[in-house]
Amino acid sequence: MTSRIIAVEPFDLVVFGGAGDLAYRKLLPALFHRHADGQIPAAARIVGVSRRAMSDADYRAATREALGQHVADADREPALVETFLKRLHFIPVDARSDAGWDDLGTLLQKGGGRIRAFYLAVAPELFGTISAKLGGKGLATPATRVIIEKPIGHDLASAVAVNDAIGQIFEEGQIYRIDHYLGKETVQNLMALRFANALFEPLWNAAHVDHVQITVAETIGVAGRGDYYDHAGALRDMVQNHMIQLLCLVAMEPPAEMNADSMRDEKIKVLRSLEPINAHNSARLIVRGQYRAGGGPNGPAPAYASEVANPASATETFIALRAGINNWRWAGVPFYLRTGKRLPTRASEIVVSFRAIPHSIFAPEAGEIEQNRLVIRLQPDEGVKLNLMIKDPGPGGMRLRYVPLDMSFAEAFGIRSPDAYERLILDVIRGNQTLFMRRDEVEAAWAWIDPIAEAWQASNETPKPYPAGTWGPAASIALIERDGRTWYDEVG
Ligand code: BG6
């Protein structure tokens, strides 16, 4: 089965931080895939920018190497690599001085009035500086878009400052705030499941849903990003953005249309309905953990404290929390969120557990009747499972069995699941902001997160230890078991 490809308009994509990790690992491979599928018109150009003195030839050579590492051999046809590399240019530019800006301007001028996208794959301290330069140097045309990624601030006040600085130059409709989880195939599938089927939506509320679990488990540690991570921790790195966005997509009302403002209007209502977690209740509603030395699928793993500069770090690498949504649809339905590094397996899932049946007509020998569960598997092995009770086949009386109606997307469609960045970068070119965060969403998410961070700071309580390669501190299990529930054990 092949996917349907619609080419985009010609564009110039300028990547600040073009010779950085995100560019080589994610952005250039994503663009290569879109190029290979014929979705990028011949005239489109990709311009790497950074302080480094690199020529076009150097950049093309470095990109060739990066593609070698990050694109599967089978997808890397040599002729396509060559035509892709021809699109690339490199201009040394210093974001903080005037060096290089005129050269960038001259190159962009050759593109006339075409779409320009500036991807700021740089430290967030530079978002405002670069935006001001783009404005001051006249590079921000009406057909210009700017792309930024988290961390957008460290708390509400700093997020407002970042948004203000970018907003001085760009209109909200030109600003694309990436949360790459929104570009994942299965996350978009959640929209299809909910709103293209008549089956689930009537049950999607407190009358029929017992609880929701959202797990994003990683096996990696801080992977060389200790400096950033030790200041962020799991709360700011994963919960403030990816986890909250997933929660919003599960919980939001059906938007009037699948367009940017309708979707974002519904998500923000969820954000504003989140039950506050603060110094009064955080001990009951959140568990923080930090991994100690241990194991895992990749063998022995060091302690977090030995991977970062501060051996006494109190930064959390694991969080489990119970969120509540105070609105008519969800009042009383817990949303359990769990994320961590150095867990036993890499698995991200959303599990919607429906309420137990009101009365069983079966004899006790028939066995236990489990709650129906809809399991949306984000990664790896994207797919959807609906867990149901059936009669155990064969003779021997009525015995019940809990089985999944199981749909693996890879098996069903047999196509490579595109990386989130492939979708998101092209959405920027198409001018479609549906899968990007609006300013008020980012700020509302911080408004919910700040009291949690403040409560921790005030309590001086340190994260609970867990051995690398386990499912976090035992307190995470206690958090959900206290409510008479368990973490969905098929994760992994
Ligand atoms: C990033 C976080 O946003 O998401 C990382 O900063 C995390 O810490 C990553 O590892 C997870 O993304 P994915 O797509 O691998 O699930």
C-alpha cells in the first residue's frame, strides 16, 4: 500500500543550528524522506546556518554522513541522496552580531516572495535575539514562518517573556511551536478513532470511563544532555508538553472542525479545567523518582547522579501523577500519567479503561470479567487494541476470556511510519498550525506546572530512588493501587 503524496509550494527553509544535533539527527533525515517521496519541489532550498565556518560542500558532506546514520539503508537510494544534497546550502551567521546576515539576505532574495521558514534549532535564549535580527534585517516577509521547540521557558514568567520577544516580530499565525508528539502518526490516529467513528464518543465520558492511563516510558538515560536535563527534569521535559498534550487530545470536546483554532480552543479548555496540584496535595498526587545504578535492556546502567555535573542532583527522572479534570465530561475520572528514563522498555501508550459491567449473569466458574480497555500504542509497534471479554472457544461450559482485537498499523498497512518531523515541517510549509501549540496553550500548561515545581521546592523532599531498568519507585504503584487500580501491565 502506498501513501498519497501531495507536493508543497517551493520554499526556503533556514535552519539556525543547522549543524547541530537536532538538524542532523531529525530535521535533515525527515526532509530527505519527503524529498525521496517527491513531495518537495525542485526549487526548494534548505539553508543550514550557524556560527561555524562551513562551506556548502562541508555541509553536504556532513549531511551525507548524518543520513548514513539516521536513514535506513533501504530508504537511502544514492541518486536521491545526491539530488537532496544539491538543495543544501550553508551560511555562517552569528546570531549575536551582524556577521553573516547580509549573506543570508542575499541568498534568500534569490527566492523572491516564496515561503520562508526559519527553524530555530538553537538554545531558547536565542529565540528572541534571532527573531529581532530577522525583523531588523528585513528577512521576515509576510510569507515567513518561524519554528521553535521546547523548552519554551522554564516557568510561566519565562515562557511569557519568550513569547513576547518572538511576538514583537511575528504574528501568532506565523509562529509554529513544535511539540513533536503531536506529529506522531498514532497521536493523529487518536483524532481519527475518536471523531471518525460513532462507536467511542458516546462512551467517552465519566459515565462510562473508569480512568485513563498515559505512559511514556524510555529506556535511555539523559544521553549526553545532562546540562539541559538536570535543569528541566521529567516535569518540564515531558509532562509540561508531551504528556499534557496527549491528555488534552484524549479529554477535549469534539472540535467544530479539524483546524488549528478549533482544535486549540478545545485543548485550552481542558488545560483550564485541570485540577490544581500544589503544596496542599502534591504529596498525595505525584511521585517523583530518580534512577540509581541498575540494569535495563542495554545492560548495566549508571546512576543518574553520576551522569550529570552535580552528584547531589535532586532532579527527577521519573514522574507518576494523578490528574483530575474538573468539567462535566470528566469530573471524578482520574488521568494517571507516568513517564521516566531508564525504565525496562521503550513504550508509549494511552489506555482508556471503561467501567466494569453493572452486573454479571455468569457463574463464578466462568472467571473474572475485566474492564474493556482501549489501548492506543504510540510507539513502538504503533497500533490500537480493544480488549474485550469473549467466551473461551471450545467445549467445557461457559468460561470467559479477555482478548484483544488487535490492529498493528505496520502489519495492516505495510508502510514505514513517518517520523513526526516529516509531517510537522511540511505542515509549516503548508501553513497548517493544527498540530502546533498556540501561545495560550503553552502558557496555560506552565500555569498548571508551576505550583507543582514550587511545592517540590518548598518541601525539600528529594526524588525517590529506583534502580535503572525498573518501573520507577514502588510509590508509583502505591499511587494507583490506593485507588483500587493497577498500571496496565501489557505496557512493554
Ligand atoms: C524530548 C525530550 O522532547 O522527547 C527527551 O526532551 C525525550 O528527553 C524525547 O527523550 C522522547 O521523544 P520520542 O519521540 O523518542 O518519544
